[in-house]
Amino acid sequence: MPGQQEKILDVRNLQTHFFTDDGVSKAVDGVDFSLNKGETLGLVGESGCGKSITSLSILRLIASPPGKIVGGEILFKGQDLIAKSEAEMRKIRGNEISMIFQEPMTSLNPVYTVGEQIAEVLRLHQNMGRKEAWEKAVDMLRLVGIPSPEKRATQEPHELSGGMRQRVMIAMALACRPEILIADEPTTALDVTIQAQILELMKKLQAEMGMSIIMITHDLGVVAETCDRVAVMYAGKVVEYTTAKNLFENPKHPYTIGLMNSLPRLDEDVEELVAIKGNVPSPFNMPTGCRFAPRCPHATELCHSKLPELLTSDDGSKVRCWMYTPEWDGASKTATEMGV
Amino acid sequence: MMMTADQTKKPLLEVQNLKQHFPIKGGILGRTVNHVKAVDDVSFTIFEGETLSIVGESGCGKSTTGRAILRLDEPTSGSVFFEGKDLLAMSKSQMRSMRKDLQVIFQDPFASLNPRQSVAQILGEALAIQNIVPANQRRERIIELLSHVGLRPDQIDRFPHEFSGGQRQRIGIARALAMQPKLIICDEAVSALDVSIQAQVLNLLKSLQKEFKLTYLFISHDLGVVRHISDRVMVMYLGKVVEIADKKSLFDSPQHPYTQALLSAIPVPDVSKKQERIILRGDVPSPINPPQGCRFHTRCPLAVERCKTEVPALTNVHSTHQVACHLVP
């Protein structure tokens, strides 16, 4: 599948670190993935895995200091975003790459009507006049399925429900018909029946506009529902990168398998969930070897001492784990001999 | 009267016609202008040793029901019988001594633990108030409690900020266990946790239930979690019970159109199972002026004329499954 399609975004070995009084937090430390035109890529992981920092890095929205992109490349249509000036980035943000956040109430301005807020984006990026921008804003509200959009456009965010606000956010993000939409936990704060509405809407708009989506989520259900390909992150690194189909049918990395097993399922009963033992490591003090080794049921001496690379396996999926390398046989034998 | 479930089971908690209407004050005189009907005529029974879950979306009244049972907010009317005694008829001091049998675990473990108290102080205070362990044996008891919830004895003098989210929730569970309660109300107890940690805490809750013969009232919006932990499930919508059934019956053959929509709305982590989805139109109406008749009729894909005027009563589908819908015979 990849290769024939047009690559719109290519993230290579991205490293975003935070320099704080307590030390250096390596929040994102070697993230690689690419995004094809019209596809949805899932960025999955638990709190603190670096998925949101990755997306903020793409838009260069990392507060600096303390944060800094210390390495890697973010190629958007062949051009490195890290090398762009702030003025150039401003033209890209909201115009070519836009973003929606988890909590629409905090990302909307409470004292402006939602119509004005959408129109502002259009005036700024598309040089529209006031009247034209307002009309386009109303059109956008209609497009995202808000009933009586002319009336709603004149209301302030607090007059709308949570689901409506998220629709407004989507309208605002898509007003300039961006090529990439980054959605950071877009439905996490919403009830499931409203989540279903929003996911349906995003799918419909993607089909109409042909944009690419980076879907950041902790919910494997949302991934299965919306994504074509998935990058699973753990402690600042991508540990598995494959198609959604492969991920669910044949998960490889012990962390991915652990995540799937710890999820209480709606469609099957288990007596006891297989939990992943322990906790996520502190970003100030990462393990030297594989970052998942302290929690991994298969970890050997090799895993604890040396970090594995993200390597392509037989079925084309990429996985960062010694178990899928030729070194593994030797390592597991030594481990057995040592009585591990 | 309403529950014809397994006769061999002993009811531990019986809630009858519970109402919780919060007044809305308005105008310059601060008069009550209206009410938020957060819980409106809810009845159910929890049997000894089982887990009953209440599910529903924001504002359906699930947490308010839990709080009303504990009298954390005084309910407007109704009765709550715990082992046959009406909690709502008790005086404040009687209620306080009852609280050792009814404990609660909240969603946000950081907000519900005092940041200036160590684990020993947090758990010691609980033991001191109910005075069930003599002062000189308390530290020993606290260490025992910590081991029950999977924390180490050397963590006894640490403060909440030194623990991770999952560990803090374990402290919350230890505090509830300290009282040797009969019933624990878990109000979104695992909702703030990551899935890998959530699984640890769910397993812990299940094993503690077996070990100490606990009864749980489990309040959650996550139907996956509910399916895992419950024996019976009650679905609420806008302050009303719409369906209550044993787990298998509810998940295998949901009867109420709302339950069906709710179950179909949840994304299943499996790419091969593409399910038919029922997308509900619109938002949940305001509980200040809930719709007449069936409260779900404004969003129900199947609503008929009768649903707009007549409130459906909970009726038996079979002995362990009740539903409140005109369209279910």
C-alpha cells in the first residue's frame, strides 16, 4: 500500500526534549511515521507517551523554553517544517495543516460568537472580506451538521452543547480546506452517542474534501473505527507501525499485545484481564535498553541493555522489539541458561 | 415488588422511588424558579455479593443516585433500605455510624486524597473516626491494608503526589476497605486511568470482592468496563431507569432503543467486525424541562405518538430483565 500513494507528511527521527530544572525530559525521542494523501493515521498510546507532543511539534507549537525540537525532520510536501521561520509557519497553521483539540470549550474564545471565530480564520488566511467570510462561516456550520446555522453563528460557545462545540471546532479547522487535519483526542470528552456522531462526520468530510487525518487517541476502538495505519507509541518512541488490519489481527510488540489484553471488551467475556504490570517510566529517567523492558513479560538481558531498532518484519509491519530479530534466539537461550 | 430476581439472593440495598431535584434559584429574591430533575423516581435492588452497575451518559443521574444513597446530597424523596433499615429516615449521627458499611471510591484519586497527609494519616484518620481498631494496632492494620491493595509497607509514610494515578486509586480503595464495608460505591473509579493501569485496578477490585465478600455499586460510562465487572446492569437516561437486567441478557439482547443505540455507538477494537451503527440525532435534552412522556422520545428512532404523552413503566421482559418502553411488549 505505501509507496504508490502520495506521501504528504514524512516525520523522521523526531526528537522533542524539555529542558527543565529537574533535568531533561525526553518526551519525544525518535518518532518516525509518514502520512499519505487521504488516509487516516492513528497515533496511539497512553498518557505521557509523547503522542500529543509529536503533533504539537509538527505544528511547531512547542513552548520554547522549556521545549525544543532537538533532532529529526518533519517533511511536509518535501519541505522541512523545522527549518521554517515563524512567519512561514503561521501561513501553514490553520491553512494547510490544522488541528482540533480534546476540549472544545478551552480552545474556543468565550467572548466571540462562533461565526466570528470561523470567519476570522478565513479573513486571515484567504483574505476574504467581512461579509464573504461570514457567509462562508455559516456554510461551514451547515457542512458540519449544525441545525439552523444562521442563528447558531451568532451565538457564543457557552450557548452550545459539547458535541456542537466540537462541530464548531471542526468547522473552524476545515474552513481553509487544509491538507492535513490533526485531531488530538477529538471525542474523548464526549459521550459515546455524540462521539459516534462526530466520528461519522469526520469520515464524511474526509471523503468529501480528501484531506489526510492524524488521529491521536488512547482508544483502540476509535483506532479500529477510523484509521488506515497506526503508530503505537510508548515512552517517546514508536514501538509498532503498521496497518490497522495488521495491528488488530496480528499485534507484534509485547506492549501492543498488553494493551489489547488489558482492554475490557464489549464483545467477549474474560474472567480476569491480563494487565501490564508496573508503570510507565519517568521521562527524566528512561531505561537504557528497550523502554518497555521493565514491564515486558519476555524481557531478557539483551532487552535491558540495548535499545532495539524499528525494523520491518515479514508482513511489512514495523516493530521495535528484539523478539523479531535474529539476535533473539541467542539472547533467549542465554536467558534460559541464566535461569531468567 | 419490582425485582423478581433470584429468590435465593438476599437484598442488601433497596432503593425505592428515589428523587433528587436540585432547586434553581433565580430573580432578585433568590426564589426557587425551577428544579433540575437529576434523579426522578428511581427504584432498584442490590443483592448481597453482587456488582450492580449504573451506566449512562453525562447528566443521566448515575452519580447523583450514588451520592443520594450515601446522603452526600440529601435526596428530595424516596427511601433507601440498607439491610432493612431506611437510611433516609436516620439522624445525622446514626447515618455517620452506618457509613462504615457503605464506602465510596471516587473518580479522581488526586482530588479525593488530602495532599498534606501521608498514606498512614489518610488511612489512620479513617480508622480513628470509626474507631474500629485500637490506636496502638492501627499502623499494623494500615500495613495489612496496603498489602491487600498491592502497595508496599515502606510506602506507608509517603504523600499522594509521590504515587502514580493507579497507585493513588489503590490508596482510595484501601481507605474504603479500612472500614470493612459491606457495600462500596465505585463512582467512575477507573475512568481516569490508562487502560493498562485500569486493568490492574479492575482485577484488584474483582479479587477484593471475592476475598471480602463485597457488594459493589459500580457507576461508569464505559460499557466495556461495565461488562467486565458487573453481574447486573442498570441503564439510566435523563434521571430515569430505562432498562435493568443481568449482564448477559442486557448485552446479548438489549431491549430499549436507547440501550441499543448506546451499545452500537461504542467503537469495537476489532477491524473485522463492522457493525451496524444506530446514530442518535441531537443532544440529550435539559433535565430542567425534560420531555413529556418517555424522556427518550425526542431522540428515539422508533418513537410513536403514545411515547410523547405517556411515561412508560418498567415492565418484565423476563424475570431478570426489565425495560421501560412502550414498544417492548
